[in-house]
Amino acid sequence: MSILICGSLAFDTIMVFPDRFERHILPEKIHKLNVAFLVPEMRREFGGCAGNIAWNLKLLEESPLIMAACGQDFAPYAQHLDRHGISREHILAIENAYTAQAFITTDLTDNQITAFHPGAMNDAHRNRIEQAGNVQLGIVAPDGREGMIAHAKAFHAAGIPFVFDPGQGMPMFDGAELLQFIEWADYVAVNDYEAEMLQQRVGIPLAELAQKVRALIVTRGEAGSEIFTATECIAIPCAEAAQVIDPTGCGDAYRAGLLYGISHHWHWEQTGKLASLMGAIKIEHRGGQNHHPTFTDIVHRYETAFAETFPGKLSAS
């Protein structure tokens, strides 16, 4: 089954300030802030929601299709995708623009100062769903505002089931617009903070919103996740991670597990467990695309974590 991932591609430049911001920012001078932080540690990661989701689906031996826009500086990312066999067929190159980029400075207490440049992401609406051909499942993840609207509308018009994942893009939309997304979508995925914001924006509680889709999924970090259907709320346990290194991209890894389970017609409990496991595997590594378990590794960890056979594939044992 072809899974089309509409969302952002981005470079994440992550810098570490070996002190605390609070020691260098004077509260009484914040109205004319002029401060510089020396950051001896820096790394650049491949990121963006579409890239991260595709990475995790590839680990699950799927052939994901990314639909996104990139800029003139995309060559290193393109080479990375090519090395790992992830299709670039539907990635639109925008001349005279940069690929979306996040510049993140973190201090010793994990406070962050982030600057985000959307760049080519603002042209995501120039991609057309119908260009992707034989697609049976999709996701609309955070992207340019017009792109998210256009792709959700096109999925709905084509009768292609899709997940609406507003993420950090939620503030771009008012309540009526968010409700329209939900009316178009078959599934909605949010974290606990986004779930509260969504309810406030649309003025409808989660249980009622769940009646409008096949499932509404809420992730709650170390508390696990919940999958609301029209008839029940399924509690999904948090898969145990060997070590907690970096949460960046964990939500995207979880969504890859969701898409896999949906595409293989798994029960929601099994789908949620795989999604939880993918998030746990990711959190053990820095960056959104630096984990490399084999499919056999994933199967074995699923069976060990949940004491049940991996559905739909041969057991690792």
C-alpha cells in the first residue's frame, strides 16, 4: 500500500549552551534584549515531519512517498534520502529559497530558544495529491498553511483516507478551519497539549470530536497514549526505552507506527503498541533520523515489550 506523507522537510541546527540562559538575561533589560551565547557544541540533523515519518516507515519495510517542498540547499538531504532508498519523486525544488530550517539553542536545563525559517515550505501547496498516483493512505502533517489546506481537501475529494496531524501548525488555523480539517479527515493525531488547544479552538470535547472520525489519537509522553473511537477509549501503554536521549521526532516515529497499523488493518490496540514502540526506539537516539534498527529488531522488541506475537508478519522467534 502506498502511503503519501504531506509535510515539512527541514534542517535542524542544534546548539548547546553550556550554562543557563537565566544567568545571562537580565529581566529588567528584556525590553531591549541584546545577548549572545557561545555554543561550542553544534550539530545539524535531517528533520521535518515528512522526513521523519518516512524514515520510520522505511524502517518498517514500507515504501513511503514524501510530498514536500525543498530549497536550493537540499543536496545533502537528497543524498541522505537516496542512500536509504526513500523516494524523492514528489519533493518539489523551489529556486531562490532555502529548505525550512530550525535553529535551536539549548541550555543545561533543557530550556530552548528556537528560530524557525519556513523557506520553501511556504510553497508546499504547489504539490498536487493527484500527481502521486496510486495512493491508498495519507497524512497531512505540519507544513505550509496553504499546503495543509490544499492537501487535506484533495485527499478528501479523492476518497483517500488520511491522518490529520496539526502539530506545531495548529496556531495557523482558527476553530472553524480546524473543524473543517476534522470533517475531511479519517483520523486525527495530537499530543496532550495539542488536544487541549484543539478542544478550546473548536469548542467541542474530545469524545465528541472522536465521533467525527474513525479514530482520534492523543499521545501523552511517558504516560502512554489513548485512541478514541466512536465506541471506546483504548489506553496504550508507553513502551520502555533503554535510555532517554532526545525526544525530537518521537511524535513522528509514533505516527509512522500508526500509519503502518492502519495500512495493514491491525486492531487499534496493536497499532497503538507499535506506534508507542517506534517512539521509544527513536528517543534512544539524537535527532529524528539517526536510529537504524532492522525490521527483525523491531519485531523482536515488540514481542518482548508486549508479550505477544507481532501481527501480520513472521514472528522474530
